[in-house]
Amino acid sequence: MPVVDTKELVLLQKQQQQVRNICILAHVDHGKTTLADSLVASNGIISQRMAGKLRYMDSRQDEQERGITMKSSSISLYYQDNCNKDYLINLIDSPGHVDFSSEVSTAVRLCDGAIVVVDVVEGVGPQTRACLKQIYEEQLKPVLLLNKLDRLILEKQMTPLDAYFHLTQVLEQVNAVLGSIFASDVLAKEDMTDTNNYESALENVDDSELYFSPAAGNVVFCSAYDGWAFAVSDFAATYAERLEIPHAELEQKLWGDFYYNSKKKCAMAGAQEKAKKPMFVQFVLENIWSLYDIIAVRKDKEKLPLIAEKLGLKLAARDLRLTDAKLQIKTVLGQWLPIDRSVLQMVVRHVPAPHCISEERAQRLLYPANVELSSLPAETLALKDSFRSCNAQSENVIAFVSKMMPVPVEQLPQNRPKRLTDQELQQRRDEVRRRIEERKQLSEQAQLEQLTAGVEQLNTQPAAAEEAAEEEPERKAFEFVAFARVFSGTLRRGMQLYNLTPKHDPRQATHRVIDQAPYATQVTVGDLYMFMGGELQLLEEVPAGNIVGIGGLESHIVKTATLSSTLDCTSFSELSIMATPILRVAIEPVQPQDMPKLVKGLKLLNQADACVQVSVAPTGEHVITTLGEVHVEKCVHDLEQSYAKIKVNVSKPIVSFRETIVPDATVDMVNEVIVKTADDKDISKKIATQQTLNKLGTLRVIALPLPAAAVQLLEQHGNVFKELAASPRNALFSEKFSALLASIRSQLITAFAELQLHGLSSLSPSELVQRIWSLGPRNCGTNILLNLSDFDQPDFWCTHSKSDTDLSDARRDFNSSLVNGFQLTTGAGPLCEEPMQGVCFAVLEWSVQSEGEDLNARGFGPFSGQVLTAAKEVCRQAFQNQPQRLVTPMYSCNIVVNAEMLGKMYAVIGRRHGKILSGDLTQGSGNFSVTCLLPVIESFNFAQEMRKQTSGLACPQLMFSHWEVIDIDPFWLPTTEEELMHFGEKADSANRAKLYMDSVRRRKGLFVDEQVVEHAEKQRTLSKNK
């Protein structure tokens, strides 16, 4: 197919009903980029034979070297259906590796549908589940592509019937994941606590369009590498007339438990029960299997021309002479069942056009979840109509930027060398001839003068070069182009828009005037681009519903942004990131004088990478937080090669820990029961008491471990509590947000039933939840400040007015000081200055003696500062009065390994303190699929060691799972005879919690309890080596 002219694509941009915005999502190595290559080849941009080898969308060198996609990239494609109707397909290829899952989030937000690719041999992977969940949350329309059918034929050597049952199982796996996501969402919305009502709640919700089914047309079977694909409808059109079955009926019965009755000329149910061959096997799979058998297995070249003639294919003489069976497969099946036709036809039929955005999705994107719609201005509510209809003629322009893409300056269209016209070429030739004539006419005297001038120039050249170097400004190597989608209006070059930050609120009158709006800035739209893979094409304007690149915004946007022509617009909801960055490394330049270049490079890296977090540690180190080892390597490579262009030193990975407390142990380290005396059971010893410096304020606090259900609930809804803390008191919440708060509150009441107060309070769980004072750290953590004193604290849930509190209470003025002391404590615990988790600080007494006393007198400074210090210290003391534990982040690891290497794989996991969760034999292969948990701190170089020990036959995929308590006291030492016999006097090797704690304290420059050899004069011998 010839290359499509860009002008045709520009014309199609204005016809929104013929535009489709889709992304390709899958687990790593399931065939996304190969599929993208095949679709790109359909437009003549690359050769069909190079599809799957060229990796056209992977423009980075390290992407080509590693063979994985590291960034989302877009391309605009042309497609003409069977009715000669033209379509514009904006295709985004996204990474499958877990370390680059943030790039998936940037792609999903801009699209209306997604192609989910699943390897039929490996089945549903961890990233497939994550992608399906994100598709559901963003309310995209998914279509399914079952890839690598050729592996079932050549590698697994399945029969067509076995392959059919295997495909059925894979399809059931995908639908089971969708069903579980759907069910959990419905039950969360319904706030179902009674398991008996689960089924009735699900029955009331329509899920008819949720699942994948070949009969519905939203499933395509393919081999992207071999360049062929088909849907059930393709074979239904072929066999309908021959089998004398209506096309619509055959399309519904060609997949499923139906067989063909040749006598009655009809499809009948019960193929498996009657031991009949299913129609899908008889009329579809057997034909494909026979082609592979003739071409790839038997290599029967005599039958190939007959097959081509029977299928109506035109094969050139060179195709018949090919010796490579794979190329012949690609040629024959690629012509018979072209992959671009089946896939793009499915996309056009099932993915909605941009102007068909659902009411729920429009409301989710446009309006914050915690805002009551009736409280928004009428102008803001009116924006939804043009937003949903994608009205290109609307005066209100709305666009969302999902990320900033670095583009080399020389690759920008305006900087590429232009093709000269014939007239310009002739002028250049005339100029060259004129210069040659002038040179011939130079006299000897002129040459002598030139020589003299050259000597003088040599004398002045060094100084002039230095001055020029100082005056010449540094040229930019990269321009940042905003990766965006226009949702309303038409975007034009030079247009003035507003950049709305997340805190912009059109309900505030000052926010709607640009001179007074604190969270909005005015920006000018630069050049507009159409993405064509690694290239960009200049555009004059882009109507609503299209994906676009916007230049000139790099000084205004860091990562994401909402652009609008009106301040009445709200800021879009934040992107939902699938994985949390937890791996940190410190970066410093090899040459200290290069520090300014490093700082500048880190700013560029922060802008270019959607997920990396750049910060400066209290020690002054520059720290980057990433998703994993591969992500770290990419960031360091970009710094050294592109952004800073200097050599850098990278520290050992820094792992975040958390600190917590646990109930008193009942058994010791050798499982012997601990006998407790009455003195040990005295709860008053756990209570910490602290006075302010002027002795006028007293605090009594006890630290209690929160139930696991409460900790999980607080962590799961951290964003909700963050929005609640940022909202003003007595704010009017949306009905949806209020319902969500009520649901969280009821679940928290249930969890608080397990909170052990040891007789300190007789309050019911609902009363305890009502007396929550604050969460920490940062007002949205998993630690609770609970008020059991006589002070009437401000309402945490914002359910009643603050005027209900006693205004005459002197303690009311110092409420924020006490809360801030709690926040400081939970932000840095006593073990190793790491944040706390799952701790409830119950304030039993808070008294202030204010009668006849000046609280700020006596030279101890402001009383508010004294309260803050006392609150911080009393919380730390209360924490240390309880058994303390470290909490480590855990990776969930999925490994596919050969049965012969199973033992070696278990040994590697065991050495790194991993836990095996499951290990099952994959059906149809000799491989085991093993799922395990691995501490993040033990995961460095895990993949390399695993590949080395298993000879490359095991490749792990690591994804952050949860936080887990290390069930060893960091300060534990053997005391009983059994413990001394089992662990020795020091037990250094057994207490890994102490090793982790000391490593963190040593890194932070804190005191470490270890012996330091001052005078190494003692001679070491074989018998005395300590």
C-alpha cells in the first residue's frame, strides 16, 4: 500500500465520527510492538516483511537493544473499511514492563478504547490484570486480541481440537479477571457487608457488554509475527452461502459448543456432549493448521500454487521460490487473512468515536469527585455538553496534557532540511560557478595579503575563541512537546489558554479572574504536531477528539496539565498510576564542578519521565525515586547521554521502610510460651506522660496497634483522606463523595471492633471513629490520633459545624500544635527515622492550666511551640513503650520456569528471604508458573542471579505488592537457655531486622550501636579469629 498523504489525515481529523483513539495494552513480550508494526505497515510506512523486526515505534536505542518498550508513542493511521469509508486511527503503543507502567496511564487517559493483547501460551499475566483494571477505571471500551496462535501449532504441537479448548480457557481467564474487577467495584459502591446479598446486588447491574466473546465480534485471533489475524465474522462471510446458514446466525454459532449437521444443513448445540467436532475447529482451525503443515512442516512446494489459486491469492514467482518457511507463511496467510483488516475493522466497529463519551466518564474527568455539582457555577456545568459531544465549533477549548515528551531539536519538522525546488537548485549552481570564477581571478598580490592576514589571525585566535565561547549561549538539545488530546473546541497555533493546576476551583470568585487566580497561568500555544511514530508533522489547527503534540509549553507544564480557554473549567482528575515508586538512588556528579549541569539535567528528567520523583534529601543529596532497577538504569542513561551529559555516580538503592508496633508476644523465638506476671500485664506502664517546658500543659498518651483491616482501609483510601484534609471546613461535598465517606466510615467502625483498648475507654466503635482527631503523616497516612480526653476536638469527618465546640476552652487555640506534633512523630519514627504505619495514639489526658497564668511567660517561648514539642516527645515515648517492628515493602514476583530448573529457582528465592505463594504446572507445556513474595531490599540483581542460576530459563517480573511486618524485634537478644543454644550469644545472623535498621541509620548518619576497632593490634590465628 502506498504511503498515505498527511493532508488526507488532516481532513479526517475534522470528521469526528470517523476518528478512533486507541492504545495497545498487554503484559511484557505478549506482542504489542509487533502488532503495532503490522498496523504501521498497512499504511506503507514500513515493509510488511519488516513488521516485528523493525520495532518502528521503539525509537530509543536502549529500547531496540533490550527488546522492550519503555515509553508510550503515538502514530496516526489511515484505514478504509469494506464500504469504502475512511477512518483516522490514532494508535498509541505502550510499554508492558512493570517499571514503565506510568506510561500506560498517560496513554489510557487520552483514548476511548484499548486493544488488550494476550499471549495464548502464557495466558493472563500480572500486567494484563493491571491493564484491565485501569481500562475499567478509566471507562474505556476494550477489545481482545489473542496472539501467538502459531506457537500452539509449531511449538506446542497441539491438535486443532486441543487448541480450541486451550483458547476457551484463556478467554475464560480474561473474562474472570474482568468479572472480579466488576464485582468488587459494584460491591464497593453498594457498601455490601452482608455476603447473602452479593448476588442480588450484582443482578441489578447490567454487565451484558462487559465480557469478551468471539460471537460478539470483540475478539480477534492472530499471529502478529506471521502477519495474519481473523475474527469469527471473516469465516462466517466465507461459509454462510456454502453451508446454507444465514450470515448473522453463523456468526453467532461459529464459536461455541455447536457442530454442523450436514443432513439438516444447520448448526446444532451439544458438540462436546455428542463427541462432535465444534464448527470453530472444523471450519476455522483445521484450515489454518493444514496450511502450517504444508508450508512449515512438510514444506510441500508443489501444493503451494494450488492452495494460492484455491484461496484466490496472487503469489509472485519469487514468493514461490522462498526457502524460508516463515516468510512463505507470512506471504500466504498475510494475503488471505491480513492482520490490519481484522484488527482495525474490530476497532472501528466496537471502539466509540470521540463524540460518544459516556455521561459517567465525562463527569469523572471534568468534575472532582468530592465536589457537589450543584455548588459549581452554571458556566462550569454548561461545559459538559460541548465536552461530551466533542464540539469542534465550541468557543470553550479544553485539552488535557498527559505527559511532556522530549524531542531532539533536529527532529522537529521546522528544523529538518527542506527539499529544494528546481529554481533554487539552479540558483545554487550559478552561485558556485561565480565563486569559482572569482578564485581564478585572484592575483599573487592578493594571495600575499591573505597570507599576512592569516598570520595575524593566528595570534588573535585563542583570545577570540574564548570570548566567543563565553558569549555563545548553550544550544538546547531537546524541545518538550506536550502529549495531549483536545476534548472541546479547536486548538490553533498562537492561541491564548489557561493552564489550570489541580487546586484551581471555579467556585471561588478570585479563581475566575486571571489577575487574581492563584492556581492558573496564561500560556501561548506554540507549534502543533501530528505524531507519526518517531516523526512529527506540522499542523495549523486540531479539532476536538484528536491527539496532538503542542510545543511552547515546557516552561509552564512539568508533567500533566489541563488547558482551557475559560477559567470556569475545572482541573482534570489526576492520572491513576498502577505502581508506586519505591526504589530510590542518590545521584552525584563524578566531577564536583558539574553539579549545576546535574541539577539542570534532573529538572529535565523530572519533566520527561511521567513517574520518576526527583527530590533533595535532608543530607543535601539529590535523590530519584523510581519503579524498579530497569527504570533506574533508564533514568541514569538519560541523564548521562541526553539531559546532563556528564558522568554520574549512583549510590546503592535506598529502600523505604516503615515502623510499627505489635501486641505483646506470647511465645519466644524458639516457640516456648512466655509466662507473664501481674507486673507485665500492667497497662499503666505503657502510658507516656509529658509536660510542656513551663509545666502548665500535660499530655498522657498510649500507643496501640491498629487492626490490620483498619490499616488496609486507610492505605486503600489515602487519596480520599487527602481530599478531605484539603477541603475547607463545612465544605459541601458531592453526593458520590459523601456516600464514599460514609462507606469508609462504616467499614472503619467494623474494623475498630477489634481494637484492644485494655479497659482505657468504654466507648463503642462508632463513638471511637467519631473521635478520630487526625491521620498521619501528611493528614492521609495509616496512623490515627484518637481523642479519649475531655477535649472536644474539631470534627474530622466534617459532618457538623465547628461552632459546636466549646469556644471558651483554652486548649482550642493549640489544637493545630498538638496535631502537628503528632504529624512530626508519625513522619519519622524512633527506630530509623522512617514513617510509621498502623499505630493508634490515644490521648488519654490533655490539660492546660490557664487560670491566672500567662502561658507564654517564664521565658520558655510561645506555648504553641511547647505543645508541639511535648506532643512529639510523648508520642515517641508511647511508641517506644510497645514492642517495635520494622515494616518492609514486598514485591510480588511471577516466574515462568522449566521443570528442570525449579530447584535452583527455589534456592535463589530462599537465599533472599522470599515466600512461595503458589506454583502450578502450565497446561499444555512443561513450564511451571510460580508466584512468590520478595522483600524489596533483597531484590537487587535478583533478575540477573535468577537468569544466571537457571541458565536463562527463568525470567522474573517484579511488581510492588504490599507492606509486610518483619516479625523480629530489632533489639532482640537471646536470653533463655533455649535461645542461647539455638542462636548463640549475639544472634547476628538471625536478626535481619537489626541489619536493615542499622543500614538505614548508618546511611542517615544516625547513631549505630556497633563496636569500632580503635587499635587493631591483636593477632588473628586460626583458633582465635574473633
